[in-house]
Amino acid sequence: MRATAGDILDLLGNPTRREILQLIAEEPRYVTELSLETGVRKMAIERHVRQLEEFGVISSQEERIGRGRPRKYFGISTKAKLKVKISPHMFQTNYWTMSGKREIHADYSTLATAETLQDPVEKLSALSRIAEKLTDNIKSHEEAIARDEELLERVKQAGLEALKGAGLDSVERRLLLNILLSGRGKKSREVAEEVGEEPSKVRRRLRKMKSRNILRCSYHNWKIK
């Protein structure tokens, strides 16, 4: 099942599931181990891992130890990010999975070379230089993201001002603001989930605004006209 941001928030809202994820992020574990380390009964652990596995957050693999029965080990199966933004007039969540494929990058080959060095001091020195460069790159990306988020906040404020004069009710303004800040448009069910309204109600409101020439819809994707 493809997880949404709401699904992941619900999953992480349980402290036992968070502890399970923390443990299996260290190394794969089986149900009995998880039960002993968390102090939670096996039946409850089985229910939790089943829910995590259902949404593709973890996966399992059976391994036979000696002549005993095979054990099912659970491990993290995805790389993903969950982003929650809370501010006046907005509650926004985004969840996306990241490809395991790496882009070709000069630092990968440099790191591969450093990893083969035999002299410990020389190896540490090379790794330190790589770490310095990478942290600088991360910092520059974070600064760029912060600038973009600041500009997006200005877009939101300007959008709110524009919506005040559009003759819309509070629900319609929330729907339009949600679509505006998505940038590329959204499907009606995504809008409904993020604003917390019934999907059928959202679809009616979107169609109404389309008839007023405020919105357009292409391949079930709603955008500002």
C-alpha cells in the first residue's frame, strides 16, 4: 500500500512503533527480540510490525538458524522524508520516498579512494577533507531551502490578501491556498486530506470554482487558472 503523509503521521504517533523503528534501524530484529527490548507483548509487536510493513516502511526476510525454525527478521525498507509545516493559516504535510540510486558525484570517487588508504593518519586526513566539503555543501543547500521557504511564506501572505477580495467562503479560501502553495497543482483527494474536509465536499467546491473560472482541471489535477 502506498503511504501518504497522513498514514506516516498516524504510524509515528504510536511510541511503540517509533521504538521499533529505532531498534531495527540499528540492525534487523525478529519479533521476540523486539518484544524483549521494548517490554511489549509479542502479539502487540506482531500487530505493529504488520502495520509498518503494510505501508512499506519495513520489510521482512526469513533466516534459518541451525536446525531450528526460520526466524522472520524485520528491517527498514525505504528511504523517505516526512515534512510538517505549521504556521498561521497553514498546516501542511509532505511525504516522499527517495531513490536508492546515487548521482555520479566527484566526492564518491574521492571517498572510494580514501577508503582504500592503509595508513590510519592519512586515511583520517582524507576523510576529514571530504567531510568538510560535504558539510559545506549541506549548509549551502539548507540556506537555499530557507530562502525559498521565506519566499513561499510571502507568496502565501500575498495569496491570502488576494483571496480576501475573491468573494469566497472560508472553506474555498483554504482549498485555493492549498492548491496555490502546491505549485504544480493537486488531485482533489490530496487537497481533501490536507485540509481535513470530506472528499465529496471538496470536489463540489472545486467544480464550483472551476465554473467561476478560478480553477482549471487537467488529468484530475487542479490548478489556479
